[in-house]
Amino acid sequence: MKYLIVGLGNPGAEYELTRHNIGFLVLDQLADKHNATFQTARLGEKTEIKHKGRTLHLLKPNTYMNLSGKAVNYWLQELQIPKENLLVIVDDIALAHATLRMRSKGSSGGHNGLTNIEQVLGTQEYARLRFGVGNDYPKGKQADYVLSNFSQTQLDDLLTPINQACEMILAFATLGVDKVMSQYNQ
């Protein structure tokens, strides 16, 4: 069985440790744990890992956040992966810093990356792993907040939830989204 695991973020060194790039950070950790290396591919950086007889295609789109749907749709078609086997890892300001929530479907919640994926795919029916980045910003400064770097304290607190996100991704591929939600959602 094949899965497409997409970490949302923006390409470029200036975005590397921003809150908006938590999807990239999670996939980097998962790839590292499996000795996999990302290669430049069409519309993104891609690698694959094997886990319990499943192939997980890891994708970090290079289309910038607001056009993530183009890369997701291309790789779903190219790899012939059904939408039920798609998981998107995304930052979420509605969740406290380092809080994780798996969802089987849902609205974009105003997240431009998810909004674009929904527009391109024509559905909200795909799994997403929401990674809380908190909402400690002044009114009207949401974009500045998600595009700014984590504080050193926040960075120090990320390893455990990033590793848990990696576990949740592997469980998604082996157990399914419903079991992951009941087992991991806090």
C-alpha cells in the first residue's frame, strides 16, 4: 500500500525554523529516522520510506504555502494514491504550542495551505495532522507570527512532539486515521 505524506511549509533558508514550516520539520525528522534523503522532484522535495509493508512517499512542496494543492494533486495522480491515503501535516494557531491533533477531514480553519489543497482537490475529505504553534500574537499580526521563527524555548520543546508526530504518521499508515485519533489525540 502507498501513502502520500505531505508536510506543509515554505522553501528557503529564511523560512526553515518558522512556525509555518512545522510540516517540513516533522518530515525531516521522519526521514532522518529511516535514513532517507530528500531529493528535488517535480513541485517539491521528495523521499520515500518503508514501514510494515507500506510505502510512505514524503513530500515537502516547493510551491510555497498558498499553492500547496498543485504539488499534492500532482503526486496523488503521479503515484496513483487514493485521497484516503493522503495525510497533510500543518501548523495550527488554534492549538497550544506543541499540541497534536489528527483529523480525518475538516475545514481549512483559515490556513492558506489547506484552503488551496481543498480548492485543487475539490474536497475537505483528507486526513490532516495539526501541529499547534499557539497564538501569541497581536491582533492583525497572524501572518507575521506564523512566518517568524520559534523562540529558543519553543524550539527546545519541539523534539518530543515532533517524534510523536512521526509515530502518528506511521500509525496512520498501519492502523488508519480513526485508531490514530482515538489513541493519540490529547
